[in-house]
Amino acid sequence: MRSGLDTLSPVQRSVFLISEAEVSCDMDGIDSFVGSHEPAVLLEASEAFSAVGASAIATGLQEIARASPAADEGLLARVNKLICNRSGYDAESIARYVASHT
């Protein structure tokens, strides 16, 4: 039986991971997002951010995934700030991504 992320289509997974990262960073900090996922999921989130134009966030999440579980606090703080500021993307870029993949 499939559950969680496995029940979502690739586009839905991308949007969900972006949204989850935003909420986690806004409420509890990036540690909560990173601590909830294996490096493979962090890399998938990186791809999702890249797909909507957030290349700095994507690169940061790749670095975190490679360093997991011992990512540098400075790196975590930088990526947290980028996500909280929605750097490189907005709701319209997410909508364009979804529209181009449906």
C-alpha cells in the first residue's frame, strides 16, 4: 500500500516539497525539514526548486543532502533564509511549472 509522498504524481510531489520546505522554514527552521527527510528526498526537493527557478535554493539543498546529517550551521541558515524569502521564485513560477507539466 502506498502512502505519503508515494501517492503523489511527480508534479504534485514537487509542489508539496516546495510547500513543505516553506512551512517548515517559516515555522520551525530548516532543521525540521532536513530532519524529516532522507538525502534522496532533499535532492528531489532541490530538483523541485530548480524547476521553478530557485537555483540558489536548489544548490543549497544539494549541499545539505551531500553533507547530511552533519550539514554546517552556516549553510543551513543561508538556505533557510533563501527559502523564507522565496528567493528566485514565486507563486506564478510554481503555477507555470504546474501548467507546463499537466
